Amino acid sequence: MSDAATQKDKLVIFDTTLRDGEQSPGASMTREEKIRIAKMLEKMRVDVIEAGFAIASPGDFESVRSVAEVIKDSTVCSLARAVKADIERAGEAIKPANSGRIHTFIATSPIHMQYKLQMEPEKVLEQAVNAVKMARNFTDNVEFSCEDASRSEFDFLCRIIEAVIDAGAGTINLPDTVGYGEPGEFGAMFGSLIKAIPNSDKAIFSAHCHNDLGLAVANSLSAVMHGARQVECTINGLGERAGNASLEEIVMAVKTRHDLMPVTTNIDPVHIVPTSRLVSSITGFPVQPNKAIVGANAFAHESGIHQDGVLKFRETYEIMKAEDVGWNTNKLVLGKHSGRAAVKARFEELGITFDSQEALNEAFGRFKALADKKHEIFDEDLQALVGDSTHEV
Ligand code: KIV
Ligand code: ZN
């Protein structure tokens, strides 16, 4: 049994911004960009960083390998189909990691097995077991996913999951691949599987939800209430089609509603907003103003009644503190009278830090020159000021 499987109240946060998030059309990232995001995720104390799909391209292999070299405190993971070539490539890519995981998967729903894989269920089961055994030759930390689990047959899931746990999988991930699940039904699937599978206590069960019906976070939380102890998620909910479950919403929901979900994460939420900004600026995907936790209006009060309430006692209209997730509630407006400290703080909120005083001074000089020409300097102006080469996180 893995260590985490024994910690019944620990919720493992598995971030897949760099893999499933990158599968969002138009969101592909360079190796350097992935490293910058991975460093922020490590700082936030994400447990597992899925850095890519090593066999997908030489560039993705290099990205996973570089993230594995640089990241020390989070487990670094590569995705692999349940085939030899993928698993070998993933094993090679995670080799430099302090802690490396191979995440192998195969589809288990009738529709995927018949039309996509064109394989009989027995063959799928055999291939899954072989893949897990093969992956164990590279690392003790193997995750197995039943792709399209939410549309799979219960009895088949029981059989394949029992078999892959016996073969050495320490994490069993049940994806709602097409975002079809509904919270009551999806959560109940976890509860029933955990109860029915004789060796289920030897693995951590994980939820991986897509947002096609806008239910990804609700489905993930329902899974947690029914025994899941890992959730797979992305910053800003980035991901295929309508996206994946959003990390910031899951982490803050679990923290704020501990009365309903008696689990804790390792996440330090103060890094949430800077990481959200960094992902948005790298991918070019803006965050909608009313997005929970990380949207510009998430902690803004407009109506007089709300403002009055908040001024008297913040908790009247605030269930979380903006500062706890990395917002600066003072909302400093930057202009030509702003000082170096305020400008530096704003850069940091955007996930931009400087590796030397000289680099900061240079950026501040450019800021002052621009401020002479504009009334107000916005975040986009600051991002444009530093570009890619002048800073590192
Ligand atoms: O959505 C999905 O099924 C996936 C798997 C590869 C885990 O991303
Ligand atoms: Zn997915």
C-alpha cells in the first residue's frame, strides 16, 4: 500500500495544466514556459505535476525531462498509453526526477473499446495489466486510468481495477473524459467501486473531470465525498474543449467547506493568483472577470449594501479572504507617481520575479518611461515591458 493510501484525510492534488491543459486548442507551451509554470506549481506545493505526454513529440519529451530535472519537491509525471513504446519513453523522461510517476491509461467504456480501440474487453484488461507491470520496471509510482470511466460498465471496472492494483498500480484514476457525469451519479460510482473491489484499500482513487456540462468541479468534489483521495485539475480550468476541473476552485472549496469534506491538501493558496496570471499570460487565454477565486471581480464589491456590510464586518459578504489566495486587496493603481516597491509587488502578483536588482531596476526604468505617456499602467503593459528574456520565476 502506498504511503498516501494510508493517509485517509489527505487529498492529493495532481495538476495537469502542462498535459491536459496544454491539449486546449491553441494553448501549447514551450519547454521554458513549462518550466516556469512547474516552478510555480512546486512553490504552491502541488503533490504531482503531470508535465506532458513524453511520446507525443520530441519537444514534449524534452519538456517532461527538463521539468523532472528542475523540480525537487513535487512528483513529476508523464502520461503514456498502455503500450510498450509509450511507457519506455515516459520512463526515460521521468528518470531525472526525485520522485517520478508513470500515468498509463486505456479506454474501458463499450463505445471506446468497440469503435476506437476495436478490442475485446478481455484484451483491454490484459493490455492494462501488462502496461502497469511494464511501468513498474521504471518506477514504483504507477497510476492507471480507465479512460471514459463514467460511461464504463460497473462490473468491467471492478475487474480491471482489481487486476491493475494486483499488478502494482498505486493510484486508480476514473476520468469523466467527456464531461458526461453528474455529481450524484459520479460520486456514487466511487463509493460503490471502493466498496466492491476487494483490494481497493491498496490504492488511492482519483477523479479527473472535464467541464462539458459545467460540472467538473462539482463532480470532483462529489468523488471526494465518496472516497476519492486524489483530484486531477488544472490552473484556470484550462483543458480540452470546455476544460478540466479548476485547481483553485477545488482547493478553496475543500478548505472553505471542511465541514462537508474532511480532507486537507498541501497547497499554499497564496500562490494561486500569481500562478493563474502566469498561466494566462503564457497561454494567451484570458481569465473571465467573474471566474471564481482568480477572476478580477472575484473579491470586488460593487453594490452599496454589500460595501456597507463588508466595511462593518468582512465575513458578511466574504466566505474567503482575497489575500489568502494571493490578491492584494489594496488594488494599487500604478502610474507615474508609483514607487519601485509597488511596481515590484505588482510584477510578483503577475508571477514575474527578477533574478537580480539590476534586472528589476531596468524594468522599473522602462515602467517610468511608459508611465509618462499613459495615465494608468495595466497588467498587460507590465507583461509587455518585461517580455520573455528579461526575467525568470
Ligand atoms: O480525460 C481523460 O480521460 C484523460 C486521460 C488520459 C486521463 O485525460
Ligand atoms: Zn482529461
